[in-house]
Amino acid sequence: MATAAQLTTASSIISPSNSFERLRASRVKLTSFAPLRQGAPFRSLIVKAATVVAPKYSSIKPLGDRVLVKIKIAEEKSVGGILLPMTAQTKPQGGEVVAVGEGKTIEKNKVDISVKTGAQVVYSKYAGTEVEFNGSNHLILKEDDIVGILETDDVKDLKPLNDRVLIKVAEVEEKTAGGLLLTGASKEKPSIGTVIAVGPGPLDEEGNRKPLSVTPGNTVLFSKYAGNDFKGSDGADYIALRASDVMAVLS
């Protein structure tokens, strides 16, 4: 029996003939699907990428330490002006804060949310719940899932929040210790870099900030698969991760 499957997202339909090479888990969020009846033909599988808020609702008020972020639209062109296919478009990891909750209580201390409406923020890759509201995609996420505030268009100016650290990744080694040239496939992704900026630290049980153990200028060794990767306007690679993913300070 011939079968066909279609994955429907908020912006595209991916058919079986398309290449899945660049499709990552972050591109499609399974929020709901109806189970197939036994014996029924498998005609299509519809996947919703976002919960749609009906037009009759005029506002969304986040609760507790949650934040509502309007997602930045994905780039449709490369730096050189070339149109990008859907599979090559980078999923945005940032947007504008449009509403914030009332904060949270630690012990008996009330802690307000540190980001304000209008701020441009960067958030963790797989954080939050996506909702479609007023014709735009938004994300409801906890404040702790916000990596930092981006005050300019350049990631090296990112202001980390809480226990986050911004690191400029060391350049890939072109040669081995013996002087042999490395090919692209054999070049190992560096896990060493220089700390550019640090957050104010996590909150302790009394609601006070606990300073981080690394400072700007430190050369550090960090976990390979942690954090959010970015490309700076200077062409360098940057990574924003939690301080707990920094394993050592090199000197």
C-alpha cells in the first residue's frame, strides 16, 4: 500500500522528497496530533509548530517568572543577498520582550524579573512554548531560559543574565603538533575560548546574587556540546553558556 507523510509547520510543508539533512529537532515542535485508527490508510500526519491564540483574545499576561517574547523573523537572504531555501534558514534564537510576569518569591523575598518590555533578548535553543498571537510567532518561557540582552546587532555586545557566560571561541588549529596540515573534516571544534562577559550570578536561597567564579579575560575550557553558538560581525565564533559548563580556567 502506498503511503505518504507530510510535516506541516507554521511556514512550510516538508514532503518526503525533500532533503532532511538540515532538519533539526528545534525546527519542528510536536504539540499535538491525532492518532490513526487501526486499519485506516496513513494519508498524512499534521504537526502544529505553535499554539494559535484566537483573535478574540487581545493580550497575553505571563505568570510568575515567565516572559513573552516576539520571535525575530528568520533571515531569508544571506549576507551576499542570496535567497535562502527554508532548510538553510537559521532558526532565530532571539526576539523582543513584549510582556513579563510579576516575578517569583524565594523564601520570603520577592524577586522581580530583570528584563523589561522592549528589550532585545537571546534565549536557549529549545526553551519555552511557541504561540501564534496577533499574526506573529511568540514564545512563552521562563526568565532563566533567557541567555542575555542584546543591546546592539553584534553578539559580542551581549549582556549575559544570571549564571550565563559569553565566550569568544578560539580559532580552529590548522596544523597538528607535528606540523601536519589538517583538512576541514579532521579539524576538531575548539572547546577553549576567552571570556568576554559574565552575568551577575545565580540567586541564592535568600534571593541574593552569587558571583561567578570566572571573569572577563579568563581563558577557559568549556563543555563541547553546551550553550548557544553565534557568529560575530568580526567573523569570530562566540558561545553563550552556563557557568557550570565551564570546566577549568587555563593560565
